[in-house]
Amino acid sequence: SYDLTQPPSVSVSPGQTASITCSGDKLGNKYATWYQQKPGQSPILVLYQDTKRPSGIPERFSGSNSGNTATLTISGTQAMDEADYYCQTWDGSAVVFGGGTKLTVL
Amino acid sequence: QVQLQESGPGLVKTSETLSLSCAVSGDSISSHHWSWIRQSPGKGLEWIGFVRYTGNTNYNPSFNSRVTMSLGTSKKQFSLNLRSVTAADTAIYYCARPISETSRGSFDVWGQGIMVTVSS
């Protein structure tokens, strides 16, 4: 089965740039998707097809995907961005989620 | 505006079958690959599988032998059956819709989730 690996936690100061990575074998040959989930809420789609933002997602959310690593970048991180972030891909036969990264803004 | 709403029992006995439905409003079920995803307490997201309007299904191999998904007779809902449940199946269960009709992932619409506890 295909695996996606994320760091369990990332910390960032308000106003700084946060980067969350997602690693998988030749992930750059697939599309990466990112979700934000706050406690007690359903996940929200923040990026799809590596770099595309759905309507309503702030421009400070951006992404890249190359080689074995996809990266979610949050520029000018705000306190409201504190949440769990999950990467996801389609491996050709199944939807796969990464284990999630807790982003702390402090 | 597309909305999804999960329904079903919040408590299921060990070894029995977990049965959930997802009601779709604001969209035709004759599109997209409609998925079920779960999240165990304090854990990450786990894809269970999807069902398409044709009735075609695709399941996570981890659940393959225990899961069945189907479309509802009303054409406005789809369902999940998970057999022989154990405490490890205790989770919040979400139904979700991908952002495009051709996408299998990239879920832009999620239900609010339903907490299901498995206990003897």
C-alpha cells in the first residue's frame, strides 16, 4: 500500500511562514491535496492538484509538489491557522491520507 | 449549496453491522465518487471507500472484506455497511464529495460527521 508521511507537529510564530511536508514514493508524479481540520470540525479543503486553492481559501496558503515531497506553505501565519493539516493523494486505486501535522502558532 | 448529512445509530454492538446513510442535497447523486471517511478518536483520517452513481465501488483494502457501499433507492443518498465491527471501528464517520466529477479525492464537501461507538 502507498504511504504518506507527515511530521507530527510544526510550530511557527505569528506572521512567519509555516511549511508542512508530506512525503511519499514519487509523490511528485501524483496530485497532492491538503486539508485543514480544527477541533470538533470537519476537514476543510485548502489546496488541491498541488497548488489550486478552492474558493474562499486565503492566498497565504500555497503548495508545491516535486520528487517525493509535497509542501503546504502558509505565509504570514495567523493564529486562526492553528489546526491539524492532512495531505492526501490518489495512488491509482485508493485515496491515501497522511498521518496529519499539528500546526501550533505561538 | 451542496450539503451532506450522515445518519445512523451512534452505538453498535461488537460483531454486528454498522449501517450509515448520507443524505445529499443541492447536487445530483448522478455525479462524483461519493466517499466515506472515518477518524478514530484523536487519530487521523482514514478513507473507507467510494460508490459511484453507476453503482461501481472502490474500497480501501483494509476494509475490503467487511464493507459494502451502495446508493439509496431515493437517489438522494448513499450508504455504508461495515460488518463484524470491533472497538477499533469506534470513530467519527464522514461522508464526502470530491471537488470534481472525475476526482476520487480532493473532498470539498464534507458532512458534519457522526460519532459511532462500538461496544458490547
